[in-house]
Amino acid sequence: MVGPPGYYHRVWTPLITLWYLIWQRLQPQHTLAAVVTDARRGGADRLCPTGKHLSRRIQSRATTAFSDARQRLPLAWVYECFLTLAPPLRGPADPGMAIEVLDGSTLRFRPHGDIAKAFPPHRTRARKSYWCLGRVLVSFGARSGVATRARIASLHQSEQAMAVQLMLEALRNVLYIGDRNFGVWRVVRAARQSGGHGLVRLTRVRARRLLGKKRLPRFLDLPCQWTPTAHDQVDEGLTKEAVAGRLIIIQAARPGFRPQALYLFTTLTDAQAYPPQRLLEMYGWRWQAELNFRTVKASLELDQSEAKSADMVRKEFYAGLMAYNLVRGLMTAAAAQADCSPAQLSFANVRLLLVAVIAELWREGTTKTTRQQRLLWLLAEAAAARLPRRAKRRQSEPRAQYYTPQVFPKMKGSRAEMRRALKKCALKS
């Protein structure tokens, strides 16, 4: 992986800066001071040109140089590195067609610099929120969980529009699986136009409209043509052609739960190769996207960024996904060696193993044989990091919050007004 063309190489080269953006997200403390300390210790000397060790060239313990280097990195190059790193970590290619699940979420940022302009804060009729919100969309590998593609935009752009852009940009033979949010004509049209297929869940109203009947049967597997209506949006680059597919109505049953009717639409028209029960099983993989987002936002703490510019917010997001993919790639390789599913391994434990060993792998003077031995040990330990098998199901908890008394009063007015009031009190004292 080379640096961006025409880039002036300083002490903090693009490769070293990008590596420390990833390393910073893998660590429990994501501070710039931890990066400088590791660089002075020699943690990235193996990435430097011959005879130009970073640990010997850093003269100050200040974090200013690394902070400036992060700002100088071109956003397009960071995104290209994210796309380049994902395929090798996905593991061996699936026979036939790759399967990916789509899901979206939101991240929050402080209104520094141009962030409020690029990611406007959410507002209600009563008042405008302090936090700026960004909408993200990620396409995860169904089996490996590796993030193959991603987009980040403001709340003014819908997840459906982001999905259309992502598919048209990818141009790959992929089966995209999405929930009811993606069960619209523009998404399945983009999946077919990009050379792939779609499997989406429909709302009851949309399924009834597509079937043309007021009452829906309990089971159905009907070939149909999905024609856009006057209410369907046609994104730039999409044609208005009808999408050939199958409308499937099937009852999903789980032990201990009531059966639930699912309305699915798929562009996989071969009913023998993809029977309804098989499609129901494949749609069940979509839940892994929810768990993957929980890992990205909770374990790697990507739910909130402290960056000071909109470009830095985007760079941290893609670098965080690269750090997530490193752990997922290790889990995929360990699961293949242990003949189990990557979902049976603990992300948190594998991440701790990777952080512990990665310092030894990059240490100056480590021989090739020693690195191979540590990698084999890492694979064996990651394969043993299994999630516990619970003897009985966890107790269900109500989705409600108990508010305990707070020691601080409720804030009245905006934060800016409160800050000005605090400054006046400080001047008087």
C-alpha cells in the first residue's frame, strides 16, 4: 500500500499516519498522546524507509505533528485504502455469489469547525440539538462480518439513496439483503443494475400493492414484475425498467415465539435453486448486521467522534472500520482453522489478543521465524476465544429506563447562553 501520488513525505509519512489511525482505534484509550508514546518507543519503525526510524526523528512529546499529519491525509486515499484492505480479510470467496447484508445507523459529533455545516444537528419544533448527527451505511459480509463498503453523509440523505450509490459504485455480483427500510423499488433496481441481486423485506402495504389484492395468503411464491410508481424515486444513474423477481409470503416460526408472516421480494428467479425456505434462512442472516453495528459503536467506540473537522470525522470513520476489519479478518482465519463459524468467537477477546501481539510483530529486531510463531499462536488463541454456551436463555428485560435523581439542575436555554453566563460569573469573581 503506497501513499497518495504527489504527497510531500514528512516525518509522519502517510502510511505511518494511517497505521496509527487504525492502531489508535484498536487501543482501549484512543488518545493522540498514546500514539506519540508508541511512536517514540519504536512501534512503527518497521514501516519507515531504511535508516529513517520514526523513534529517532521525533524530537518532541507534543501531539501537534501527528494531529497535523492526520489532517493532511487525503480523504479519497483513506477511503481507497479501506476498499483495498477489505477483500483479503473476507476470507475465501463463496462459491457462486457473495452475500452481504445492508444496515444503517447514526453517529454523533460535536459542532466544531465545519462539522455543523456538513452534518447539521437534529432539531425539533421546540429547540435545536447540540449534537451533530451523521448517517452511515455499511455493507457487511454475511458470514465473515467484514465491512466491505461504507458511506457516511448527513441526515438529509436517506439510507435508501446511500444504498443505491453504494451498489452502483461497487458493480459486483453480490446478493444484498436488507430489511423493510430497503424494501423499495429503487434499491432492488440498483442491485440488478450493478450486476447483483437483492433480497429485501416488504411492508404489508407494499406487498399487497405489489400483488394487487386486498387479502394476502399465508403462503405465496409468485413470479412478478416490480414496476415503479409515481411515488418511487429514480436516482441518478438508474433506469425506469421494471424489476423481475418473486414475491414470497412465508411464516417464520421460532420455538417459544408466535409465528410471524414475512413478505419478501427477491430478484433470484430460480425457485429450484433458491426455494422459499432457503431464502428465509438467508434473510435471517440480516440480524448479524445489527450485532456488527453494536460492535462497531460499543466495542470500538465509534458512536461519537471528537474530531474538529468534517473531513477528519470521515477519516476516523473509515479508519475505525479498517480496525474493525482487522479483528474480523483474524476471527475469519481462526474460525476456518477451527472449523467453526466466526460468529461463535468473541470479538472483544480476539481484539485484546491482536492488541497484545501486534506490538511484538512490529518490534525492531524481530525475526521472520519469530513473527510466524507468534502469528500461529495468535490464530490458535483466537480460535479458542469462543462465546459461552448458555444453558438457559437470558431473562428478558423491559425496554424502559429508570431515572434516578440527579445532583445537577435541568439546563434551561442553550449551551451557548449558559457558557456566556459562566463567563460573566468568572469575571465578577
